Amino acid sequence: VEVAPGADFLPKKKQESYIGAYGTDILLGFDWQNSGKTLAVANESRDLSILGPDLLIHHDGLTFLAEYRWSKLHREATFGNFADPEIEQLSGRHWDAQIGYAIPLDIGFVIEPSLRYSISDWAAGVDERSQWGVNSTRDNNSITPTALLTQGGLTSASLASGATNLGSGRQIDIGLNLYWNGHANKTQIAYSSWRAEFDDGAARAVTIQHQLTF
């Protein structure tokens, strides 16, 4: 669901940058997703819900984006035909805010410095021991929090022991986007720094990517 304060403020297209286009757009949205009851492993089912608002504000060269997401995972496991099911619920939250300012240059392209900050706590009330970064037990960067929430073996105990980790923590991203021909031809350079929610796990990365759209 998305609403704007009036037709004049409704963007033609929702995107992370308007590359300095003149005008003002304001859009407030609300997202809700539910996986339904899914079988994680043979004796365990899960039901995952994620919901929350997001905000887009664009004014000439400035683009601001923010979102908040709340998640709830209902887990049910049965061991033996006559055993009572083991039931556990994990709730989590995530928010992030991003701002960028596009500066058109006389030589024909646009540069846009940007900043993004996010906080994630995918298992509220549980002190997750980190598996990521320089002080971690293993590298789980290929697993997203949403994917891990729907897999087997995720419990409060496994999170606290470090056997499983959702990557809860704080992250800052500092970027510079170079638009050679709008979104069809752009280069993105970013520095990212992540620190774990509970222990001293940390990770830093520099990424450079170029995108061509035909």
C-alpha cells in the first residue's frame, strides 16, 4: 500500500535516486509479507511474517529513503508421534535510513555522494554470538536473515551459542555514485562497516560495481 499527499507529489517511478531531476515527490508505503506455514525440516514447521512502513522523499537533487520492518517467526517442532510440540516465537526488527544528493556536472554526468545507516535485531531478546567478520566462527554472508529464518535449526539456544547467526548489528555505508547516462550507465563505489549486536564481530568492505542497461 502506498499513499502520497496529493497527485502532484506522486512519483512516476519509485527508485533510490532521481539523479537530480527537478521536482518534489513524497511517498509513504506499508508492506506486509507472510510465508504461511512452511516445512523447514522433517519435524519442524515455520510461519514468518514481516511488516512495516517506508518513506520516500525526493526534492530536486536530494533523495531520502527510510524503512522499518518488524518480523515474527512462529516455530513448531515435534519429536515423536505422541510428544507435545516444542513451540517458540522469535520477533525481530530492522530499520534503515539513506540520503543522497545528486550534483550535475558541466562535463555531462552526475555525481551523487550518499550515506546509509541501518540497525538490525532479527532475534529480539537474544544475545546473538557473531559468525561474521574478523572475530567470527565462520562466514555466513551468503545467507540472508529472511532465508535463515525459514531454515531448520534456528532456535534461541543456537543463536546464543553462536551455532547460528542472523547478522544482527549496526551497519554504515558511505557511497559515491557516478551516473554517466542516468541509471542505464552508472558506477557505484561504497565503503561498508558492520559491527555485531552482542560480541566483537565486525566486518568492513569496499565494493565497486558498474551497471549497463540496454
